[in-house]
Amino acid sequence: MSETAKTLQVSCVQLHWAKSLAYNLDRTLGYIRAAAEAGSRVVLFPEANLTSYYFPYVVGLKREEVLAALDKTCEAAAEHGLWVIAGTIQQTRDRFLNLAHVIAPTGKIVHEYAKVNMAGRDEMTYCRGGDKLALFEIDGVLCTLVICRDGRHPELYRIPAMAGARILFHPSCSSDEIEAVCWKRTSGRAQQPVGPNSKIFHCVANTVGMAPDGKQASSGWSFIREPSGIPLAEAGFYQEELITAVLDLSRADRSYILDSLKNPPFLRAYWQRMIEEMKQRVDVKPE
């Protein structure tokens, strides 16, 4: 796709959240191939799709195993010539980071973002938050991303949108106790569409399935929504699957975001300062 292209085809993958690294890698490679065969330019995977989000398993993984799986994912992106957004949970000098990796069609990781707001007892116990916002280009189109709970904190995607981002990629794992998962479905979904308060595209890749002990599940219902909030594609509650949509980029006019930049007038200078500070940190590697 060139900078003057008017559309971008995106796929979102819905995967089980509590499987092994070997299983996750096999499914990831298979869905990269499927997204390429469907003609997509970008494929988004759920939060921690390679390592899983099941912490009793994650904390026992060796770092070299995780990095090897990420390398194979990069190789697959290059083999099939598409953008891949994949996730891992990795140990650092100080606890774990929940990471999203933006992989170019060359197979190179061109941007990394660490989840800012922790969710759930295990994540709060083992992980710490990142200290930057996401802003990167896909074929000349400015994009941003947040991870799961981060979507409840609009400043994390609105400031990048003020800088020009037109698509929000949102890997998620809405795992919780059974009653909480039921409530998320009944109340609308785990992730609330952002288009109605921003006028940008919103692509969510969520998880499905139950924990090995049967005490937690995940709510599914991945979606691709256009800037009005209208769904272009939605996944089910329970199954692993691929959803795909073509984004008409002219629809992402960011009109609500642009209004926020102007009104009320006394905030204008603060917004501009935050945008500049965000840009200064864009290439900082989470570690």
C-alpha cells in the first residue's frame, strides 16, 4: 500500500488465552498465513498471544524460548509480506512487561509498546507498567495501540490521535471469573468502541477459552469498528477465528479529536506539550 492509498485491509485473530507457547506459536503462524491468503495487509493478535496470559505458566517460561518464538513470528511476517502485531509477556531486570511488537513486512520489529495499566491480581503481582504511548506508521498511515485495560484510559489513544493516528489497534485478553465475563457480555463487551469519542478506526483482537482450573474464562467478541462505531466485523464468544475488514481511511477524520485540541482554549498549550513529549519517547525501547 502506498501513502496515497485510500484503504487498508486488516485482520484480527481471536485465540485461546491459556495455552502453551508451542500451541500459541503454531496457531500464530497459521493465522499469519491465513491473513495473507485473505489479502490483508495487517494482522493483529491478542494480548500476549505467544506466551499466553495465564501467569502460572508464563512465569515459568525461559526468556530465550519467548524470544525464539518471537523470531519465528518475525520470519513469518517477512515470508508472507504483511504487518504483524504480536504480544508477549517478558521478564526484565525489574518484574515482567506485557509487550506488543509491531513487525514490518521485512520481518523487523519497528515499534514496541508496554502495557501501562495492569489488570487482575496476577498481572499486578508480576508486572509493572510501561512509560510511553504508541505512535507508529503502517504504510504511511499513522497508528496507535493500547493493550486491554489501557483502553479504559482514553488519554492513551487520544493523545496519539491528536498527533495524527487514524487507527487504534487493541490487543486484549478479557479473562476473568465466570460471573465477570458474563457481565462483560451482558453490558455490551469487554472493550468499548472508541470511534464515537474520537472518529478513528478501532481494531480489537481478544481471547477466548477457559483456564486449566476452570475458574476463569475470556469473553471473546473481537471486532473491527469504523469511526462512527459501526461494526465492520465481529467474532463470536467462544471460538478461535479470524475476522477481516477493509478500512476506508477517509472515514477516520479525527473530528472529535481535533475539536478537543481547540476547545476549551486554555487547554491548547497543554495538549501540544503532551504531544511533543509523547513524540520524544516514541522510540524508547520498553525494558
